[in-house]
Amino acid sequence: MGVTVKSSVNIGLKTGYSVLVTVAAGFVGIHISAALRCRGDYVLGLDNFNSYYDPTLKRARQHVWKKSGIFIVEGHIKDTGLLNKLFEYAKMQIHSLQLFGYLLVLFMG
């Protein structure tokens, strides 16, 4: 995972931000990730691939986005060890939570 994560956020480059996007394989998260990537930012995603939103579709997105330089890590936002490791790579975080028709997006840098 380490080499793929590092290449996704392009540590050491002087252009763009390195951003961690949570719920990255969901509908909102994938659009946020795509917009950031198009803007020139380096995106690392986190998703637990639960069944609230079709996991097959989310897995397909994970595979396609990896080819575009966006690596989506499978894990839970409650896993503080994993989050701390991901925070070493990403200097900004965008938390997109979408459940039951509600959307919450937090930008943290």
C-alpha cells in the first residue's frame, strides 16, 4: 500500500494539494475526488465499501480511479491507526458523509 499511496499523493511535488477524501468511492466522494484531480491536486481516498451504496459499483470506481492516479484505501474512518498513517501523506482532508438523503462535507487543512 505504501508505494501506491505515495504515488497517489505525489509527495514532494510543489504543485497542487495532497488531499484525503473520505467516503471516496461513494457518489459525492468520487465527484469531489475527480474535481480535485482535474484541478491538479493529488487525491488519496478512504472508503469502507459498505452496502449502503452498491459495493460492486464502488469497487469498479476504485479500479478505474487507480488508473487515473487516485488510490482508494479500504478502511473505516474509526480506525485511528489507519487515519494517522494516511494523514502522514495527505495534508488536507475532505470528509464527505452521505446517509439517508443527508450530505455533510467538511474541509479540514
